[in-house]
Amino acid sequence: MKVIVFYGTECNNKTAWIPWLKEELHNQNINCIVPNLPTPQNQNYQTWSSVAGKIQFENDDIIVAWSTGAVFSVRYLFENKIFVKKLILISGFNNYVGNVPSVDNINKNFFLKDLKNVKNIANKIICFKSDNDPFISQNALNNFAKDLDAEIINIKNGGHFNSNAGYNEFPQLLKQIID
């Protein structure tokens, strides 16, 4: 088993809780891969797919995907007929966020027409969402989880689960990976 982390727009392997998670998993002898996804320059579904294509996915892997990384991972797994043990999606959405036009423009080619057709990508899907995400509407967060038949974990005042919201550590996420 390994954990693969797909982050979102304008993030990298040192953003928010990602370094902490890597260290925690390393301490438990769990391999954690954080692919170097180009963002925001050259960010599109095709460039991210070429990076993901270099990963050897296994049925017992766990994918953690945050923000744009969430819709990317769902689409990538579905289109490539990849099945994983667990898919943990954080602040996931499949439509325009509406309040950040530059991000909407970058993300538009990641979206799927209909998430309800997405099946057989994971044994279990979990969606973390916050009641006060400043970027993604509650409607978009809820619809994303509902369309995927995901378990929803709602965190009060979690924001977008970034450093601005105090998420340099994310123990609730670690618990879902380990359980």
C-alpha cells in the first residue's frame, strides 16, 4: 500500500498539511508519493495526466486529493479504469467555483459532464468538506460527494483546509488513511 497525494491549483509538496502528512506516514513505514503537478502555469488535465501516468497504481493504494486534485483524481481513475482501496477527497468540486475567475479558467478542462456515471474507482470514497470554505460553495461540495456516493466528513470552520485556515497538520485525514 502507498498513499498518493494530488494537490490543487497553486499548491506543491510543501503546501499546508502535505509535508506533515508525508512525515507522519513515513514514521509508520507507509510510502507517500506527492507527484509534481504543474500549477498554475501549464495546469490542465492533459499535463497532470502525463504526470500521473508515471505512477504504478495498485488496488491497495489510497489516494488523497485536494481541491482541483479531487476532480482530477476522480476523472483520471475513471478514464483509465484504475481501482484503488480508498479515495479521500478534500474540498472537492466538479464545476466552476464562481468567485475566483482565474482559477475557474484554469480548472475548466478538469470537469466531468456527469459524476453519477463514475463507478468502480475505489472501495471507499470519503469527502472532507468545511462549513465555511471560502472558495467552493456548499452546494458544489455537497453535490460532488452525493454524486460519488461518498461518506461526508464535515469539519466546522475548516476553510479550504489550507494554511490560512490553520491546516499545517490534519489529524482527521491521517485517521482516515490509517483506519
